[in-house]
Amino acid sequence: MSNTATNSTVHQVITPAELLEHWQGHRSLTRRVIEAFPEKEFFNHSIGGMRTFAELTMELLAIAGPGIKEIATGETSPLQEHIEHGNKKTFLLELWDKATEEINTHYKQIPVERFHETIKTFGQYEGTVISSIFYFIDNEIHHRGQGYVYLRDLGIEPPYFWER
């Protein structure tokens, strides 16, 4: 028995809709991590010179929504990681929710045939559509892990990572 697929056989492990659901599960969990931070510490607490969780959140906001919109529409824009937030966590949570809707809208506009197409996100990061989406997800998981460390350092029990 051969382990290679023939041209007439297609094997699919996960559908685009399942990938979106997986991603949105991570986003929901990251939102709960943001909510768990006291306002002051969200903007000021860091360990070992790492960025605050507010700064990490702004990076995530700069990547996910705009990145998926760029993939769907082909409209390139530079990566903008700074957001005027007035030290209001609720403002960043509102932007998080808007980005979630933006992801839902634009992701569904990407035909499955494009997932292996080579692109450059933000005009500079070359990869495939799927590798770019995986980067968006992986980067969020990485930064959420930093948020978990911060919360534990503050004596706050973070949300269970498996509850997505």
C-alpha cells in the first residue's frame, strides 16, 4: 500500500471552516487572558524587559485582522503595531472584538485553492496563505503564554488553556 495520494484522491485533515473555528477558539481564550489583567498591570507589568501585555495585544491586533484582510483582498498595508488606547483596556477589548468579526468576514472570502499560494503579508513576510495563517495563530499562542507568566507573577490564576 502506498502512502502517496494519487491525483484522483484527495485527503483532507481539516477543513477551512474547522481551521477558522480553531483559530477563533484561541482568540476567545486570549480575550479572557486580557480580561484577567487588572487595568494598571495590563499596561505596566513586565518581567525581564519583555513588553507589557498591552503592547503584545497591540501586536496581535496589528497582525490578525489586517493580515487576513490583506490575504482576502490583496490590499497591502504596512504593519502598524501602535494603537492610541488611552490606557483603557476596554478600548483594546472592543478592537479585539472588531478584529474577530473582521477575521470571520475576510477569512471566508479566501478560496481553498489559494491556501498554498505564495504571498507576502504586510508587503514583506513571504510564505503561503496557510503558513501565514498558522503564523498568526502561533504568534498569538506565544504571546498568550507570556500573558500567563505575567498573570501568575501577579498572583492571578489564568484561564485554563484547554478551554477554547
